[in-house]
Amino acid sequence: MRIGELSKRTGVSQRSLRYYEEQGLLSSSRSDAGQRHYSDAGVQRVSLIRQLFDAGMSSRVIATVLPCVETPDDHGVVELAFETMLRERDRIDADIAHLIETRAALDVLIKANSQHQTELAAAPVPSI
């Protein structure tokens, strides 16, 4: 299938599909006219790539993880992918902890602002 059809079937822009190919995440063959052609397996591949991006992985990390899908019997590849996934989970855990701290700091500011608004509403309005 050509890039336009893959884009329609996956909901991923042609530009993103070209990016995936540049990053080594997706492959295509070329026609004599230079047009990209993808196999039907490209649909599932793009879906997996989207899931990994949605999980917060970078294209570099995805490129490390994807080979375990292609060669699931290669112990070295599977181990590298596993270690990469563990590092990514640790990174996400750290991001979550940081977000929780940030939310707590924001809650303090919200409470202070709310108290200030209450005080302003209760204060007499100065006459001019």
C-alpha cells in the first residue's frame, strides 16, 4: 500500500510516517518512480509505534524496543528491550513523583489565593 493509504488506515499523518521511516521505526520499499510502498503488516507496526509514543517513549527508545517484536527468539535483543522498558518505567515513575510534588505546591498556592479572595470579599469597600 502507498503512504496515503497507510495514513488513512492508521490515522497517522504522512509526515509522521516519513518521520518513523527516517528514525528506522518503519520500513518501506520503493517503486521505480520512488513512491513508498508498505506491507499490510505496516498497519500493525504503526499502531504499536503509536502506543509506544503514547506511553511517553522517544523514537530512540522505541528503536531499541521494536527489535524484540521482529526477533522474539533472540535472547540478547529481548534482554535489551526488557532493560530499556525498565528504565522507561523508572523515568515515568520519577516524572510522576515530580508531578505530584508540583501539584502539592500548586495546591498550597490555590489555598493561599482562596483565603486571600475570602479576605478581600469580607473587607469593607473603601469609599472614594
